[in-house]
Amino acid sequence: MPQQKAVIIGAGIAGIASAIRLAVKGYAVEFYEANSYPGGKLSEIEQDGYRFDAGPSLFTMPQYVDELFKLAGKNPADYFTYQKLEVVCKYFYEDGTQLSAYADTQQFAEEIENKTGEPAASVIKHLANSSDIYSITNHVFLERSLHRLKTFLRWDTIRSILRFPKIDPFRTLHKANSSGFKDARVVQFFDRYATYNGSDPYQAPATLNVIPHLEHHFGAYFPDGGMYSITQSLVKLAEELGVKFNYHYKVDEIVVINGVAKGIRAKGENILADLVVSNMDVWFTYKRLLGKYPKLHPQKILSQERSSSALIFYWGIKKQFPELNLHNIFFSADYKAEFDHIWKQQNIYNYPTVYLNISSKYKTDDAPAGCENWFVMINVPANNGQDWDKLITDAKQNIISKLSKILDEDISQLIVSESILDPRSIESKTSSYKGSIYGTSSNNQFAAFLRHANQSSKVAGLYFCGGSVHPGGGIPLCLLSAKIVSEMMI
Ligand code: FAD
């Protein structure tokens, strides 16, 4: 049989993982990527002697990356290395409480008890519940297609469905956490996990209590070459497998003839293929690349609420702060007000929770000697045409005053280099509709079922991977979407 050809639209992390899996299966794979670089959100920027990972900073489930090297018969450590974090994140509360989220369950539970008075046993019980939710959901919601009958005929799926009430889909995350803990700081700590997929703890189902299991059971890691080395190492592997990367190549259309995807159209040319994988946000895939065929558009899925977005300041800081860690959270005093601003008022709270990532803590050459590279991020609404310039100016002032107060240092005097990423630039740099980071939100219990499938039900030979489709956003789930796509092509 002649070699089959696959074209992939967009070289985000899910596209790259799909390419590797398809190349291993014997396909000839070609990328068409609009940017001049691979990785999409998982890319890097350099400015004034500082290096920053542009988007993701928290790395969990490294086994999904390793799996790709093993699949290709390679030793992962020859390409990509990482280390486990003893402290996942350091937390600062407005009342002066500071706590370290140790990866080790017992140590973490004791830290919570020592700093907040919440019994360690409650934390252990909560993490055991996270583990149960994981064991029920990972077969059904994460590792397989939700859109194939055979998923539901498997014994492990049936067993999971029988245990379904345990995943707690009918209470909100906040309600479940408030009933499990007495201390408001601990409730806030566990509520924050809703933001890991761009959702609101006051609306999202308590099923999201699965997320702490990823950090406190599987662990959080730092890639030795920074987050961008995930992209770089996988691109290297893909190239070794013969995958061809075409950059500066914006795809304009998916060519469909008689209900079959026949290739793509880019730069005024038809590029034929046996199958097409879109790693582009599914909303734009339909609106831009299949705009000619409105009857193919799954209206209900495309009208889902989008996830939140982010505002990031990449600051070169001319000082080092030993009291800070790789990951740091500075909580707001009123979490409910913060999320009401994001989700109801569609603007930014004046006293937001601030996430500060400093990769130079581990990768020292990311900043000049004696300095640090600060990736300063707050959660913000998706882009609905807000006056972002004004919101950003105000947010910057509020963030600086918050960090200056807690760190007892005028931060504004230490910023020697700056660039900014906001929902508008996230949208324009990666074609993510409204600048949403994780595709659709998980603010209701049906969200998992309403994510777009990994294969078109109307166009043969058209597949979808990435953060806007099943099973969801974030690096681990994007890598799983690639696995599901490749398994569909058997
Ligand atoms: P994307 O990264 O969305 O890339 C899509 C690619 O398609 C882009 O390169 C784009 O240029 C290309 N493209 C689009 N349209 C076309 C076209 N018409 N023609 C050709 N090419 C096209 N995840 C975590 O796991 N941990 C984190 O800590 C974390 N933090 C985040 C922080 C920020 C600020 C952001 C933005 C994201 C974060 N995420 C995090 C989410 C994670 O980055 C994404 O879920 C993941 O990287 C998305 O990958 P993807 O495969 O969907 O593709």
C-alpha cells in the first residue's frame, strides 16, 4: 500500500504529539504552521538578557511526554530531562499566612495543619477523594474518546459509570470544599484548582477536585531546559521521524469533496492529503477553514462558554528574592469578588490573585546574574471587546502595589524590562477564539460531554487535537488528545 499522507494544521503541542504518533504508524506527516516557530502557547520569548516561557509554566504528567520517545524506540532522557519539585508552590495570603504546598502528601497535610489549624486528616481525606475521582474519570473522560460506543462497552468504563456519584458533579467545587474544610484559607487553596482549566470554582462542578491528585500524587516537575524544551525536544524527535515542518504557512481552508477531507488550501495552493488533523482552535477551524460549509458547523458545541484568559507581565527584575519559589501564589482576600469580576462583570478585580513564576530559580541562565525573570499572571475574562489598555494599566498598578506590600520592596523600581501578553495577543498569536486559554470553560457538569470530539462526524478523514477539543486544555490533556486521535486511525 502506498504511504498515506497526513497534514497537520498548527504546530501546537498536541499537533506535534499527533505528528509523532502518526509518523511512528508509518504516515508521511507535514505541518503547516502560521507562526515562524513551533509550540503555539508552549513557546518562549527572549528580551534584554532574560528568557521566559511564554505560556505554560506548571508541568505535570511528564510520563505522557516520555511515552512519545519510547513509542519511537528512543530513550527519553537522551532528549528531555526534568526534576521533581519538592515544593509544588508557595502560597501567600493577605493575612500574612505563608504556606508551602509540599508534593509529599503527609508533609503537605502537616504544613496545612501547622499554618491554618485545619486537621491534617481532613487534607489526607480530601486527597484520597481526589484519587478516587481520578480513578473513575481517567478512563472515561481523559484517556479515551467520549464519542465512540466502544469506550462505553469497556468493563472499566462500566465500573466507572456505576461509581459516578462519587465524582460529585452536582455540587460546585466551592461548595464541596467548604463542606470539607473549616478554614477559609484551605477552602481557597483547593478552590484555586478550578483555574487550572480556566473555570470558576463557584460554578464548576466538584469533579475538578481531581486536579490536586495530579500534583500531590503524580507530582509537579521542572524541565531542565525550561518549559519550551518540551516543544523543542518533541520537534527534534518529529524531525528525526521525517515529519516536515512548514512555518509562516497560514492555512486558509480545509478542502472537502463529497464529505471527505482531501487536504488544505494555503498560499493559494491546494495541498492534498489522505487525512487532515486540525490543531487550530476548533471554533476558528469551523469559522475560518470550513466557513464555506455552515451546515457542517456543530452550533451547540461552538456556542459553549469560553474559558477564562490571562494577562501576563514578563518582567526582568534586577534583584533576587530568596523567599520566593519557582511557583508562587499571592491570594486575593475576597476570592468570590475576584471571580464575579471575571465571570459576571467581565473585567478585572482591583485586588486579584497573582501568580508569579520564576524559572531562573532552577534555570539560572534565564536571567542575568543577581536578577530574576518574573512571569506575573492574573486570570482575566475572555476577550469580549473590553477596554484592555485601561484594564491593563490599572491591573499593573494593582499588582505592583500588592507585591510591593507583601515583599516589602518597591517592585516598580526593580523592573528593567517588560513585555505583556493579554487576551487580544493570545488570540492573534495562537488563533485561540477570544484569547481563551483552555478552549471552553468547565463551568457546568456537562462541559466534558460538550467538548468537540477528536474526529469529525460529518467529514471523513478530518480529525481534531489540542486544548479546545476533547479531553481539554493543559499540556497533559493536549497530549492525550493526540493519543486519542492516533488511536482513531487504526
Ligand atoms: P496551541 O498552543 O493553541 O497552538 C495552536 C497552533 O496552531 C499555533 O501555533 C497557531 O499558530 C497554529 N495555527 C492556528 N491557526 C492556524 C492556521 N490557520 N494555519 C496554520 N497554523 C495555525 N497548561 C499547562 O499544562 N500548564 C500551565 O501552567 C499552563 N499555563 C498556561 C498559561 C498561559 C498564559 C497559557 C496561554 C496557556 C497555559 N496552559 C497551561 C495551557 C496550554 O498552554 C495549552 O493548553 C496548550 O499549550 C495548547 O496546545 P494546543 O496543542 O492546543 O495548541
